[in-house]
Amino acid sequence: MIHLDQFTRTQRIAYFSMEIALQNEIPTYSGGLGILAGDTMRSAADLEIPMVAVSLVSHAGYFEQEIDADGRQVEHPSAWKPSQWATQLEAKVAVPIEGRLVWVAGWLYVLKGHMNGEIPVILLDTDIDENQPADREITHYLYGGDDVYRLKQEIVLGIGGIRILQALGFTLRQYHMNEGHSALLALELLRRYAYPQGDVRPGESAYDVPRVREQCDFTTHTPVEAGQDRFSYDLVGRILAEIIDPATLKQLAGEDNLNMTRLAMNLSEYVNGVAKRHAEVSRKLFPGYHVRAVTNGVHPFTWASPPFRELFNTHFPGWCHESEILVRAECCIPDAEIWQAHAQAKQGLIDKVRNLTGVALKAELPILGFARRMTAYKRADLLFTDIERLKSIAEKHPFQIVLAGKAHPKDEAGHQLIEQLHHHMRELLDIIPMAYIPNYDMDIALSMVSGVDVWLNTPLKPMEASGTSGMKAAFNGVPNLSVLDGWWIEGCIEGGTGWAIGDSAEVANGADAASLYDKLEKVVFPLYYGDRGGWIAVMKGAISKNASYFNSHRMMRRYAAEAYVR
């Protein structure tokens, strides 16, 4: 029996995220942001950092993906029943939306760490009897609807999240915003810390801004202005009651519209990007702001496949808690054992591909893996830029490709990308065996990052804030072949942990395809086929140099030391 008071007795850091990946069966995430949020909380549990997570219940999930006979994505509801996994809480709070009160309830999901720790996760829910039918749907669709729907969701997340934590009896020392979706929580804090009207002198702020800033931390994930949530002030005035005075709101969030990223940055003492390059890009986007860099990481136990967990348990007891011990992989794991662990993981992927797609892959041929949110800047089609060149490489060095990924329902370019990839699959059917696994989720992700031989990442620079799938591959001894953007600028040791596509200059984007083909034809495949010991050395390098560092335990220790303790 779960008792909430076991969590409210301790002062905690509240972590707000629009999406969070709790487990494969719970569709409260769409991609990397949610996976990161889940890994953050898993590491907090393992390290026993006192936190509480707040997200939306997302009754209808993101969506289940079907690929039709023509290679087009078809979306189906991905509904789930919170009562199967979470406990309904008694507390309810109200938030102002369109001049009425919308009631917000919550579910408690207890995230258990691999060690002994537990983290409470509060999933906010407006689908309750007190609300009108339209309001009951606010927490149904993850990233669904228009700006009106999104603003209502962000009111529930930010303002409703703070209010329900207070109603549940949590004592909070800080608030960590994972991206700008929850930035309205800072306005709720300002409202809470407003000075009595008679105490405010002309020209002085009516709010204790320093007190709010001291309590707020903000992690930005967006390296381009177009990706930041913005709402017109006409819309804000219609949907959201006047929590603080309009002049102060414009001063904090932008003159032209409410920019959630700018609001979060102005009201947070600690602001960070998710990789060193991303922090540099963010400082250029927002001159004058101190944007630190805490490069993302992935949860060690979650993203090491069973064969590699067993291998690490044998050679490095305690690796789940202190992943830095994996730095010894190069000298302490026999080649035969690491190859055998990979062979087991690869066979698991081959079996899954056959079961889910009917495609029969061969264990003796190398597999390239690519799985991302299917959107234009990820450039899933870069590998197919020159079909004749690709055919020529395959004739000399036979290889296979496994793809996966969802396009947002409203991303038409993403839909076209998936369709185009299936066209290439048919075009190359007799030359390069390929499979597209539908309905990409955590389970498929683990099979792919552990079962392929090379992990491919080809974003348009500088639009990859961090990227974490390649870090997951590293935990399974899978080398990366990636564009130098996001975390890979830090993780790439050429020929040691994997290989770079092109260089890090943005002007080199147009030459990336040629560089990709050259690396495959002249470096990657010759090493795979011609030098087993050399290939295993790169696998060991991926573990010892990258998995030992790019993990969420290191990330959370950084947050604890630099953001939470101050």
C-alpha cells in the first residue's frame, strides 16, 4: 500500500515536464524529451536525490503508428488506463481558464530505481466530473490540438502542477523546468510572492523576483527560435486570467508575444543547455544570459541490454551506480565476451524485425540503425541522397538497414519522409535488405541501439540540441557514425568511439552525404569485414569513453551539485 506521506516528509525538488517516459506500457511520452525526463527520474531514484516529478496523464497517449501498404503513416489512439499503473489522489485544485475554474486532479505513479530509491510522479488530470466536456479533454492528447489547446495544457502543467503539489502537502525547495512548457509555474510563484500593494514604491517591482529566481532552474532543449513555444498576448488575455500585471509579464516574457523560453530564462537562477555546443548556440540566441552546459545522459541499467548487463555485472560490479568504472572496459573485457554479448543482442533485434515486419536479416552482415522522430531536420533520407553510390557500396560491402520513428500527426513533411523511406526500401529491395519497424517505443529502441552494428545520426547542424540515442548505443558497445552536432562533438574520438560525418561547421551541411558515403565505403565497412580485433576495439572505446561519461547519473550529480545545492 502506497502512502503519500512517505514522500511528503522530505523537502524535495519538483521536476516539471510535459512528457515523461515511465515505462513502455505507459504512453505519456513522444520522444527524446520524455525519455530524458524518465531517465532523469530513474537516476534520481538510484542516487536517492529527493525529487517529485509533475507531468500530464495524457489519457489518449501520443499515438500508435501503423505503416500502410504504400509506406504512409496511419495514426491510431494509444489510450491507457491510469488505474492499472497509478493511484488516484484525493486532492483537487482549480486553475483559471477562459474566465472559469477548471479542476485538476492527479495520479501518483511511484517510479522505483534500480537500487533502493523511489520517486513520486504526479500525473495531472482534468478528465473529472467537475469539469465541462471540453475541459475534460485538456489532458487527453500529448502535443495535440492548436495553440489554444496547448496553452490550456501549459496552464494545467505549470500553475495546476504547483497548486496540486501544495495541496498534497509537499515541501519544495526548488522547481526544475524541463523545457519551457511549464514556465507558467514561475508566474504562479510571482503571484504567491507579490508585495502588499501599499509597500510598493513607484518604479519598483510589485513582485519578489529574486526570490522566484532563486527557486527556479531551467533546462532548455531548443537550439532554434522557431521551436520555442510562443503565444499571442490576445490569446493569453482570453485564456489565462491576469495572474500578474501585463506590463511585468511583457518585461519577463517578451514585448510581442509570450515566449515561454524567455519567461523561464528570466525567472530562473540556473539555466542550462543540454550539450556544450547547445549552450553556445543558446547564448547566441539569448545574448546576455548565463547559459551553462550540462550534457545529457542516459540511465545505465535501462539502456544496457540484458547481455551487456550480464557482461558488466561480471566484470564491473556496481557499474549501475558508478558507471565511471566502465572506463576499464578496454582492458578488462575479453574480446570474445564482448562479441558474444553483441551477437546475442543482434539476434534479438533480428528476431524482432522478423516478427514485426516479416523481413529476414542476416547475422553475418552489418546492420546500420537509424531511429528518430521523423522530421525534416533529422535528415533520415541523407543516406539515400545518391542511390547509385549506395548501391555501389553495397555491392562491395553488403550491409543491412533498420529504421524506425514516428512523425507528428501535423508534420506533413515528416509523413512524406516516412513514405519516401519506404519508396527507397522498395527501390533497393534486391540490393540492401531493409526494415522499418512501426510504432517506435522504448522496447524497440532498446532492441535497436543494442542490436545494430553502427548507430547513424544525421541531423542538420546546429539543430540537434543533444541527442541521446547514440549514448544508449554506447552502453551496448555500438559505435556511432554521426554528424558533429549535439553531444557527439564531445563524444566523438575518430576511430576510437565511432566516426564523424563531415565537420562541425554549419556550412558543411551540404557535404555531409558525400562524407557519409566515404566513411562507410573506406573506413567503417572495411574495418568490420577486415579486422575483427580493430572493430571490437572501437566497441570497447564506445563503452569506456562514452558510456562511462554520458550517463544520467553523471548528469544528475552535476544538477545536484551546481543547481540544487546553492
